[in-house]
Amino acid sequence: MRGRIIAVGTSALGALMYAAPAYAQSTGQEPAGGAAIGEAIGATAGALVATALVVLLIVRHRDGRTDVLNRFGRWAERHTGLPAWASVPSMLLGVSLLVAVLGMYWDISLHIDNGRDPGPLANPAHYLILVGLYGVLVAGVLSIVLAGTEKPTKTAIHIGGEWWAPVGGAMMAACGAFALLGFPLDDMWHRLFGQDVTLWGPTHLMLIGGASLATLGGMILMGEAITTVGRDPEREGTPWVYHVRRALLVGGFLVALSTFQAEFDFGVPQFRDVYQPILIMLAAGIGLVTCRLYIGRGGALLAVGGYIVIRGFLAIMVGVVWGEVTPHFPLYIVEALLVEAVFARAAGRSPVVNGAIAGALIGTVGLAAEWAWSHIWMPIPWNDSLLPEAAIAGIVTAVAAGILGGFIGASLVGKSGALISREDGARLVTGDRRAALASGLVLMAVIGWALPMSTTGPDRAQVALKDIQSGKERTVAATIKLDPRPGRAARSGSSTRSRRSPPGSTGRPSRFRSTAAGSRRCGSSRATR
């Protein structure tokens, strides 16, 4: 009976998450608003059907009326040596996150090249995102279902009756549900405020943040399984298979931390350019230090290897196969080497102290390496206008992120870890925990500091587009009239920009040249690719 109650609750959650678009019906008259009623009904119906099938499978499995999940679990156990409650969800999580992130980067490229969608279901990338995030939720739920009626691991959570949830599985399910909740809320957001043109909208951050944290849930789940078995069976198998699997696992965590940089990867940032080095330092500090502690020697390099494979695949699919604007990405290679060098001589220091040392090197030498890389293969090369802000914010962010990464990694493994037992560094103490808390507050402060936009810009702008050339390489002339703030009229006026870019795209303009007091003009150019 309790199983049926939980199944019904899961079904209700799925229905609520997708019923909101149908409830907030559109008249079809609002420009750039929410989904039309037909699309809302279709999305809701599809979600209900998918949820009903999952619930039916869970109920039949717990009642012993189907052996599908058990057969699949035994197959996964034979190939990994890990319990089914960890091996099956881990496989599904990896595939689901890859599908979701592929949809995300494809979606951004479509908006840059084609402008707004005719509707949420008219964009094929949205289907990949939706299916991928739903797979994350199902992966977490399957971990709970396959855990059985006995406590599967010492860290498992008792959720009532004969139901147990591994911590990693519970985190994956929560992250998947949180991310999926962003879909109906995103529709409501558009109805209230119109279409946003930034990746960092509140509901977009729900989608990205939920999926990103699910990667950490996958790492926790794998650690719980290894602790339960008492060894890492995959490490005892074929070496290259082990390294590929672990590289993709921790590389996925680094990819997740880097997705917040996507606007810079495409060259269409909507916020201050100083955010790019800040976000790169944050991902490198947290991601590489955590992965080094989680895997052990070579963990940071494995993370970068898996990261480059995944990001390379995304760049090829989006930029070459689908022919859209190509997403670029930072390398993190130098930063990984620095982390490995620090931990190779840990000398019994706390993982938090080692993380701080690694962060200091990342924020100096690593930042310089990424600065050089931006002039090789990034849409917007860094220049001296970022100084001294980027240098100061970069090292502060990297040190704080390294401390936080040391705390996260040490909380999972090592002498203080709740999961894999390994002698990496000293035991965490109260001072380490306080340092991690302070580092989190510092990171929040740096991100908040960089947020304010310029106060010298116009209050409003009117944009008129005139077609110059149609077809695939469409060219438009954009006339932009700026409505200045009071007292700034002498320094403002109208401006004209010409560029190859469809209406509604967010590609960056080419270099401007002054044509008159208070106005600017630039020549025609292709959208950033």
C-alpha cells in the first residue's frame, strides 16, 4: 500500500509540474508571451503519459509482478561489479545529462541564429532538454526503487516503511524535480515579463542548476556503492575502461560547473565581461580540487579529459553537424596540472589548505593561461580593459573556490569522508568547516559585486531592422535610437548598426567607428560563430 501511495505522489508531482502551462492559458495575442493553449495541453498530456508509465513500472516491480528492472539490474551488476541501485541509475544519469546539455547548447545556438521560437514545442532542442531532465528524475527514483526493502548502505535515508533512499539517489531525484519545475515556471515568467534574452534568468538557472547538481549526486551515489562493496570493482577491471568511465563521471561535474559560462562560450554575454574569468576560476577551483580528492592521483587530469571529450562532442554536434553557431570553451589543462602538483606534495595538510594553495595558483598562473587561450579560440578575447578587476576578482574567486572544493572532496573521501575511505590529507576540523562557509560567502559577494550594470546607458532604445540581403546569409541594417537619461542628452543620440543577423538574435555587433557626436556606426558583418 505504501508503494502505491508513493507512486501516486510521484504521479501527482509530474502532473503539477506540467499542468501549470495549461492552467495559465494564453490568448495568443501577447507578444513573446507563454505557450499557446494547444502546446500547453500537448506538453501536459505527454508528461502525464510518461509519468504514468514510470509509476506503473515501479508499482509492478515492488509487487513482484515484473522482473524487468531486476534483469536490467543484474546485467549492470555483471558489467560494473556495483549494486544495481547504483549502477543502473548511474548509467541512466550519464545518458540523460548528455542529452540535456546537448539540447541546452543547441537551444542557445538556435536562438542566436534564428531569434525567438514560434512556440516552445516548435524548437527541437526543447525536447532534448525535457527528456534529459526527466531522465535525471527517473534515475534518482530508480535508485530508491532498486535499493530494496533492507538498508542498502550505511548512509541511506529511511523514507518510511520498507523504502530506503541512498543519499546520491535522493539528491538526483530532488535535482531532477527542481530542474523540471523550471519548465512551467519559465512559461509563467514569460507571461508576466515577456521573453528574456539571457541565460541567467531565474527559471533558466533552475534548469541549469538542478541538472548541474545532479552530477554531484551521481558521484555521491558511486561513492556509496564503493563503500558498501568495500572496494572499487571497476578499478580492478580493464584499466582503460575504468579510466574512461571515471573521466566521464568527474568530467561531467566540470562540464556542469561550466554551463553557467554559456553566454561567453557563444560570444553573446548579457552581463559584464569580468564575469567570464570569475566563472572560469570558480569552476576550476571547485571542480578540479573536488575531482582530485574524489579520484585520487590524476583525478584533476581525468576530469579535464572527460570535460574536453564532452565539450568537443557538443561543439561538433552544434557547430558542424547542425551548422549552428559553435560553442567554445575554456581548457582547464594548466589549472589541472597545478592542482595535481599541489596534492602530489600534500604533506599531511588539510584538504582545505591544499585547496586554498591550489586556488592561489589557479587564480594567477591558471588565469594567465586562460587569458592566452581566449586569444586562440574564444569568441571574445580578453583585453587590458578587464584589468585590474579580473586579476583581483579572479584570484579571490579561485582561492575561495579551492577551499570549497577541498571541503566538498574531503567530505566524500579521505579520513573524514563519509564514503570512499582513502588517506588523502588530514582529517577535517572545525576550522576547515568555518573556512568553507566563509568561502561560500566570499563567492556570493564576488558574484554580487560583478552584477551591477553601467549606470551611464540609456533608459530605452528603439530598434528598427531593414533587410539588405535575404537567404541563409541574411543581412540587416539596424537603426537604434537611444532615449538618454536626463542630463545626458549632450552625450547621447541615435546610432546605426549593420550586421548579418536575424531579427531577435543576440549576436554581438562588430567594431564601431564614430560617425558623429552622440552616434556610432559599424559595417556589415556575420553573426558571431
